[in-house]
Amino acid sequence: MRVADIIGAAGREALSRKERGILRTAVTAFVSAVLGGVITAAAIFAGVIGIGEGSGDVTIREIPGGGNIETRFGQGLSVQQIYEESGPGVVSVDVASGELGPGGGSGFVLDEEGHVVTNQHVVEGAGEVSVRFSNGVRRQAEVVGEDPSTDIALLKVEAPESMLRPLALGDSDSVEVGDPVVAIGNPLNVGLSVTTGIVSGLDRPIKAPNNYTIDGAIQTDAAISSGNSGGPLLDARGAVIGVNSQVASAGAQGVAQGVGFAVPSNTVKNVVKQLITEGEVEHGYIGVRMFTLGVDEIAAYTGLSKEELADRYDLPPDGAIVSEVVRGGPAYRAGIRGGPEREVRGIPVPMGDVITEVEGREVVSPDDVIEVVNSYRPGETMRMEVVTPGEEPREVQLVVAPQPDEV
């Protein structure tokens, strides 16, 4: 959950003691791909993408751009049409493990070579994996690769071409809040099911199986239950815009209703490309924890102007605040540091270095840093402008490192 979501109801008033405790916990969370996330710099092509270097020709169906533009102009498919067209490409994933016992989830056919996309947490630790098609036929599956940092896994099955109905991947960057969506999967192992809803939020950070953060998740109110994990979230054209992965927790009250999250399809494209060609996914890492609110957002939630923040707390008008730096990591070696907390209208804010620019791009919130870091591979050099509260801006350079296995 974003800190913004936690304090939103309190508006500009001071937080309660309970809310402060929640906020303090959120402050120390690792933020997205700053510690490691999917590389999302690949270009979007019309038609298909060839990604079979060294592994034979593999083609992924793709619908570029446009998002749900047809629906915005009243030309989208009906739910029944989407289900009839895409349902045969959705599969149930069954898992057997000596340690964990039986389990499973959902998935979908990616290409005519028999690759199937699902969640990494569905197959984690699996001894055997099988795929059950919509016609009831089951096939054993090989795990091609797993990426716990994005919760995506790729399977491969041997099946006749008539059973392989690849789904097209859409452009998740073109999705808008309010767009209609359809989720297909096997919830609670009751059989292939379809639910509908809308995109109710974008750019949500969610926790990955290895405790890193998956950035840019799509929030939906389409009903998602246990067993839907790994299944597709489709737009009104029947294109996959996300992989259904999580539902929000309401703490002691159980599962929050109508708050589900899907890993965006543009993340999936890049992950499966690397899994097919290399068998693993490389993630960049700079080793910082950042406060979830940017300086601009702190001003909005506290009711202070940017001038007041600058006068009272020596904060620049915009930027992402570093709360902690991993000793020995790239950011640490570049001289970036966190800082002690100070109360800002009831919000405990770390007064560490503030990242104001990354590669010449202005930083307003941590998401801006995350987006750039996501596009870098280990070994590449990154330039940042950093402000220590009360001092002049300085430029630093750091070499992106490989991501550790888990936080």
C-alpha cells in the first residue's frame, strides 16, 4: 500500500498514533526497482516480436498502442465475445510439491511453441507442473524460467497446434483508469471462469515473492480469488494488459473486496523475452530505500507550501527522499546517504539526500527514479543530481549492480 493511500483519509490533519506506526513501517519498505525491478526499455513493435535468439524462432502476438480506444468510441467486444475468443487460450496450472503439497493457479498460452505464462509464486518449489487446457486435456509442463522479482514464470508444454490458442499482449502503458477489463482463470479450482470490472488504479507498487517491489501494477475491481493467479487481465479488445497476481489484504479483517492487482503486460513482454533467450532475468540495483512520498506530495498532504518546506526543513521543491542506503551498494559508494526522521505536521519524514534528477529527467516522486533504474542493466553507469538538505545540488555517478536474490 502506498503511504498516500494510508494518509489520504486524514487529509491535511495530523495522523493518529496508529497511522503514524503504519506510516513508519511503510517508510522503510523497499521501493520498486530502485532495489531491483523489471527492465522495461524494450520497444513496442507492430504485429509480432521475434525473440528466439539462440532458441529457435519464437513469435509473440502483440497488439501495440491504442489501449481500449475502441471501447472509448463504443466499438469494444462484448464480454461473451472476449470469453469465446480468449478462453481457449487460458489454462489451469497444477503443481505438485513434496514440501508444499498440491497447489496451482492459472496461466495463458503465449505462442505456438507451447510457452505458457503464469505467476512465479504459483510454481515456486514445484516438483511437477502440469497444464490443463479448457477442453480438459492435461499436459506435463517444463518450467523454462522464473523471475521472483516480477512474479512471472514461463512454462512450456508439448501439445498439438489445435490446442494452442495464443493470446495477444497489449500495451499496458496505454491503459487508463476506468477502462473495462475482463479476468479469466480458474478461481478456487472451480473451472474456467470470467469476471468483469474496470481499471480502478494505475502504477501501484506491490510486493514480489522475493520481497522486492513490482512497480506499475494495474489495480482492478474485477473479482480475483485464489487460483486466478497467473491468469490474464484483458482489455475490451481481448488483449492481455496484465497478469492477475494479488488481492489486497485488509489485515485482521481479511481480504479487501474489489482490490486486485495485475503485473502489467509491458513488464511481462520483457521478462518472457529474457526467460526464453537467456533462462533468467537481469535486474539493476542501486541499493537505496526511499520515502514513499515525494517532496511535492509531502507538501500536499501536510498543507505546507514548498517554500515553507524549504525554509523549515531545507528540502528542495521536488524530488525523492532517500531514507536509507545499503552499505557498500552503488548508491553508498557514490556518496548518497539517508538521514534521521523529523516530524512534518505529524508525518515522520527522513531527512536524507533528495534525488532531484536522474539522467537529466526531473524527479517528482520515487516512481520517476524507479522508471529510469528499471531501464538500466548491471554494469551501466547512471547520473543523478542529489541535494543534501541545506546544501547545494551535486551530480553523482554510480554503476548499477546486479540485484541480490532477495531483500
